[in-house]
Amino acid sequence: MNEIRSAPAIVVMGVAGCGKTAVGEALAKELRAIFIEGDRLHPPENVARMARGEPLTDALREGWLDAIGERIAAAVTDGQKAVAACSALKRSYRDRLRGFCPGVVFLYLKIDRETAWRRVARRKGHFMPASLVDSQFATLEEPGPDEPAVTADATRTVTGIVKDALAKR
């Protein structure tokens, strides 16, 4: 059985610039799921901090992760499939999200630092500056083999990533 297709919820994860939103929206459309944009759930203090080029601490991420987890759980409780875009950089963050929805599967968009930096530097109107890309890679703990996760090459097209994720067994 395909992990992505059968999961009640999928979290599209990875560092800034990997394509979480674009892939998440496309995946949600394909699965007829609701899409949860994690960036919109950051409290204003977190957004201001990141806009100043200051990385978030674990403590600052807790409320944000809980807000995403609550949205995922509410959708699943309502009988809907959910796809969320959330960096979920550390295993402890993924564990926290799993606490809200034990069946969640992670789609890890793996990307190299240079490509991520270039993409973030080109974004217009986003609070996350390219200067924080290195801190994202420093924080990143790739999903372990014991975690419910599928890895995708984030340098591929959105369509290719979604098609492959839905085809993986």
C-alpha cells in the first residue's frame, strides 16, 4: 500500500526553499485534501524574529507546531484528508506533530544548500531571508528509517515530485 495515498495526513517537510507550499498545494489537490500552510500559523513574534534574520528556538516553535497539529487533527476528525506544509526539521518536531495525528506521513523534500539559498533569495514578499538557510540546514535531522516518511528530490518539478510520491510503495 502507498504510504502517501493511504495516510490520513501528510506533512510536506524540509528546509526553506525546498518547495513545501507548491508541492503541498499540488498534492492536496491531487488527493482532494485540505491544505494547511504552516507559515500562516506562525505567531507575529516568530515572523518578526525571522524577518530580522534570527532563527527560531525549539521553544519558539512549540506553539507553532501545536497550531499545525491541531489543524491536522481537526481535519482528520472531520473525515477529511490533510496536507500540511511545515519544515518539521527535527525528529522531536515530527514526534510532536504525530502526537496530534499518529497516522501522519512525512514527505521530505531533500535539497542542497546552494539551491535552497538561491530559491529563498529570489522569493518576493516572504518573511524568511536567505541568511537563515544555513541555520535550517544546521537544525535539520533527516527522517530516520524508522519514521513514516518518503524522501523526494526537491530539485525535480512539482508535478514530478507529486507523481512519484503517489506512486511509491
